[in-house]
Amino acid sequence: MSRSGSSDPNPSELIPTLTGPETWVSWNSCIYCALEARDPKLYRVLVGRYSKPAPVVTAPATPTSLAVIAHPDPTLIEEWDNYSQMLMHLISTTTDENLKCLFEIAENSADVYQRFKLAFFYHDNYARIKRFADFVRLH
């Protein structure tokens, strides 16, 4: 975590290593803060709220004409790809080696995040509910 001069810290310096369900909440909170402070679009790409621009059918095909497809601006696609690559690097540097198998087959950073969320967020919530139920049974 050493920094040179007065430059802004690298986001990976601010984020703890994700090792499993026990570190999911702190990792997720820190990644949210680091990305929102740097560029709010980054977090939206990560969680899938800003998806990759794709061609859109603006007029369906008819028996006498072909469908009209609007293609997104190539600069928007390039911007999204750059964001996703930056996020993949950040995830890679803040994730324990044993978890990297979860994103080796992922298509993009949002896919990786969803895999982590499915693996850890719901596991963590189940554990909390179980502890609460145990507490209620004891009292």
C-alpha cells in the first residue's frame, strides 16, 4: 500500500481482498466507495446497471421490408469495453487466488460480479437468518 507523492491512491489499494462469504460485505462496500469516487459509471458497469450497448430493432420486419436495426455509437461500445477491462483488472487484483476460477469463464466484469454475489451475498444472508432464528429459539 505504498504510494509515491500526493497522487490519488489506486482503487486496489483501498479494497480488501475478497476471500469468500466472510469478506464479501467489506469488499463490496469498499469497491462501491472506490468506484463511485473515481467515476460513478464504473460501479454501474460492474453491477450491470449500465450494460454494453447493443444493436436495437427499431422497426420489425414485414413481408415487404427488412427489419430496421439501429447500431449504437462505436465510441459507447469502446467506452464500455474499457470500463469492463479496468474492472476485470481491479477484481483480479482484489480477489484471492482460490476464487479466480469464478471469473475465468465470465464474459465481462458484470458477469464476474453477479457470480460473486450469487456465491457470497446470498450465503451471507442465509447465515444471518440462521443465526437470528437460533437466537429466537434460545429466548
